[in-house]
Amino acid sequence: MDVLTITMNPALDREIIIPHFQLNTLHRVFEREKLISDPGGKGINVSMMLSKLNDTPSIAMGFLGGYTGRIISEELRKRYPNVTLNFIHIDGESRENISILDEINHYITEINAPGPVVQEPDLLHFMKLFNTVVSRTKITVISGSVPVGVPLDTYSILSEKAKESGNKVYLEARGQLLTNTVKKCCPEVVRPDMRSTNKIMGKEVESLNEYMEVGKEIVSYGAELVIISYKFKHDLIFTPEGAWILTIEQGELDESHLLGTGDAYVAAMIHDYLTTNHSLLERAKYGMAAAMAKTTYLKKEMPSLSDIEKNLDNIKIEKLD
Amino acid sequence: MDVLTITMNPALDREIIIPHFQLNTLHRVFEREKLISDPGGKGINVSMMLSKLNDTPSIAMGFLGGYTGRIISEELRKRYPNVTLNFIHIDGESRENISILDEINHYITEINAPGPVVQEPDLLHFMKLFNTVVSRTKITVISGSVPVGVPLDTYSILSEKAKESGNKVYLEARGQLLTNTVKKCCPEVVRPDMRSTNKIMGKEVESLNEYMEVGKEIVSYGAELVIISYKFKHDLIFTPEGAWILTIEQGELDESHLLGTGDAYVAAMIHDYLTTNHSLLERAKYGMAAAMAKTTYLKKEMPSLSDIEKNLDNIKIEKLD
């Protein structure tokens, strides 16, 4: 098995489709199809997408708890048999994210339940298991947030162990988790998660110059490839060789269809890494084409290889630096 | 084991407490205590309340399906060890009722998910099991609605089998389920479920006379005791000996606290039946006192024996006929 994905704080992503959803009202849902449940959490998403993309197997690790945790693991087993589950089962309930979709009024009303609290013995158990598993893999994807009880320097420890074992480390995170890991043991591929922040490495980024600086800073810590989403239609790419801006030239992007684009990006880059000798820049472009193809779906769903290929021609590359 | 409760269509009752709940907004719930899950469905409620009231054991039967069904049965096992579970596990998901409680705006926004579809072999399996179990019990409580796939004359068949085995049958239902059962094989105790209908035995009831007629009609089919909730503060009681009106004289009733009052009523009457030699009228009064005591709680919760006793003095009995 080549790929290991880490999801410290998995979730059960639920969608309930209710036209004309209203407050203080009883809504009866009569069709089972209006209730959708999917395993979620960024690392798990990457595992599921790799499985769909090219039947690429992976190992998924992290923490699962309670009834929700059991639903996540059973659904993964049923629907993604080539994702090997190596989760630590802990007390408490895994997160449940309920989205009530009103497609008439274009409302999304969301309720995010809290995750479990990870106790120290659970974390030690996880670290032990991680050390064993990572010695057999080539790529480690560390992605998303951590639950209460997991220290904010944990990703840097994972990154260090993975690199020691000869793994390429892909990191998608934000805030202190990102900053600590980049500074202490920088992964090979870094994609700051910009979904609910405009800060990277503790600095607000707004102008292209500010983005450029922070991208170069991450490279200076040892990253081979840094990808930063920039003003929706662009990606900024940084390697030790320079900086580029990738722009989507054609095709409509639906801003309401962004769920899972980052995970599609990472999954596609890993697929590209495992199957081609592309340059880092080409790899990033391939990831962007996958993210772009993903936006044709409302739900988080992996586009097909041919959908990704089709989108490659719509991406323009310009050297910045 | 004396008591058997039938819940054909159990539910997981979930409450999510979100102050200022709004449409088209992401709500993060940080405290686990704001998310409450309870096994539900009227027969299960009676079993849980009997257990709480006086540690009275009971057998619970019906259908459970999927993840939701498993949560219901595991929670029952964990929290009510003297409720013996004899459910048939079927394909599909048991119902999930989500109530989003906004205590600031006094809004209750509800989402009721559909139940499973019962297949014929499942129903045959249930009937076989029912015949075995009912031969060992003294009281059978048939309560609530039936899922898709269960014919509307099923309760009358259950009532017949239970009576053949010497059980006293308590029925709380509405619509065709109630009418069919009363007409084909009338249970000893009948409590029409008036929560979302003003029809009993196919007739709209509004005036006291209309209530009186339908109460007497049910007695004419063979009921020993008929209890009909009347204009919130009253219960009409019918036996072969006559009709009475029970009125709550003192104490404030909170109309938003009615969840589970009917089930508390039935559970208290059964407790009374098992432990006293009260007359039918006294038994009904005891049930009403329990329902009244229940309204001091927002949630469906069984009042204590002393709370019920306290409320007995607040009920006035007048003979009508």
C-alpha cells in the first residue's frame, strides 16, 4: 500500500433535502433519497477519491468514536473496500455535520456537532500505530483539523516520522497546525486550507505580493511544492525553482460546488505522482484540473480521469518569479 | 414478565438545542449536552416509563432497521436493562425525528425522517414471535402508527391473539388502525390518540355530545375502559357502567410540555393495574394524574410515584351519564 491518509477528526456528512425549509415547522421527509450520509473529513475524502479515481488503495488512520464513528467506518468498508481502515476507536461521538438543503430558496442551513475529546492514551496508541504503518507507505497525506485533546504540534511530529520513513508528506491545513508543521518539519507538498481564513503562517494575505511572500517563505522551510488558492480562479504555485500563476481560462466555476475541491486536488496530484514522471508544475496543474472538474458536481465526488484530462487545456500557466 | 409493548415503527428522537436558530446559516454546537438522543415510539415510551416508574420489567417488540435501529436498541439496553428487546431487525432505516429547539425564540423546527418498509416475510416473522411472547404475558400495549408494508388491520389481529392468550389489551392509536381494531376485536382499554386529528372512529368530534357518542360506541364494541382527551384540561371516561368527565382543577398545564403525556398515562394505568385493586375510574384518574405530572417536564420523562400521588387531589370527577 503506497498511500496513508490521516484524518484526526472524521465526520459523518449528512444532507437532508427539504424544499421550503422553514423555522418553527414540522417537515416530514418521505423519500429516503432525500437523506444522504457520507463519511467525511479531509483525509478520508482523499482516500475515497483515490479509490474512485483509479482504484488506488490507501490506508486511512485517525480517531473514530461512538455511533457516528461506527457509521463512518461501516460505510467506508461497504462502499470503499480498498480503503484499509486503521482508526483508533475512542470514547465520545465523532462529528456529525448536518446540511439542510433547500434547493427552492437556495438555502443551506448547517448544524455541525462537536467531535470527541481525545485522551492522552488514545493519542499514544495512535502514534504507535502510525509509526508502524508509515514504515510501509510512500506517501502520507495529513489533512484537516484536529479534535480537542490533540496538541497543535502533532502534525509536525507526524511529518517528521513520515519523512524519516521515506514518505513524501502532503499537508493541507490551516492556522497554527499549518504554521507549526511548516516551521518544525516542512512537508514536501503544502496546500494551505483557505476555506475559512485569509491568514497563512500567521499573516493576513490580500495582495498578490503578500501571497508571493508567504509562498516563498514556506518553500524556504523546505517544501518542494506549495499551492495556494488565489482569488477563486487562480492557483499560485511555488517550488524552489520559482513561482507561477495558474489561471482557469474557460469553463464556468460554480462557487456553490466547492465542497471537496481541495481533496480532489490532493487525490489527483497523488494519482499523478504514482503513475507519471510529471514535473511538480505539471502535477499541480493536474490537481487544479481535477478540482475544476469536481466543481461540476454539487456534492464532493471525484471526477473521472477523462474529466480531468479535458480540463487540462483550460488552464493557463504564467511564470511570476 | 407481565407486560408486552408493541412499537411497530420505533424512532430515534433527537433534540438539538440551538439558540437563535436561523435559515441559511452554519450553526456550530460545541457542547455534547446540547445534542440529546432518546429511543422513541409510543410502545417503547411505555416500556421506558414503566421501568422508571417502579422498575417494572417489560418486553418490547416491533421492527428496527439500520443504523438508527441499532442506536435505539443499544440505548435501550444500556439505559433500560429491564426492558427485554424482542425486535425484528429488518432492512432500511428506523425513523429519526430531529427537533431543533430554539429556546430564545421558542421555536421548534422539526425534521421527521421516513421509516423502513416492512416486507411480508418480516411481518410473518413478527407474528410468529408475537404469538410465542404473548402467551407468557398479562398485558399487551399496542400503541402508535405502523410503518409502510404493515396492513391497517394488523392491530386487530394482534388484539385478537393477545385476548385469546388471556392478555388485557391497551390500545392507543388513531385513524383506520383504531377503527379497525375496535370494530374487529375491541381491546379492553382504548385511548384514541388525538395528537394530530379531531376524528375518532371516522367521525369528527367537536361538541361534548359528539365525544359522548363515540365513547359509548367504542364501549359497545366491548371496551372496558375508554379514555378520550377533551379540550386539554379534561378526560372523558367511558365504561359499561357509564360516563364521567375528569377535570384538572388546580395547577398550570404547559401546553408545550405534552410530549409523552399519553404514554405516561398508559404506563401509570398499567402500574396501577399491576399493584392495586382500583376501579376502572380510579385507574383512569391515576393515569390522568401521571399525565398531568408529566407536563412539569419539557421532555418525555416519567414522573415519580409521589408526583403522581400529589396530582390525584387536583382532579375532579363528575358523572355525565
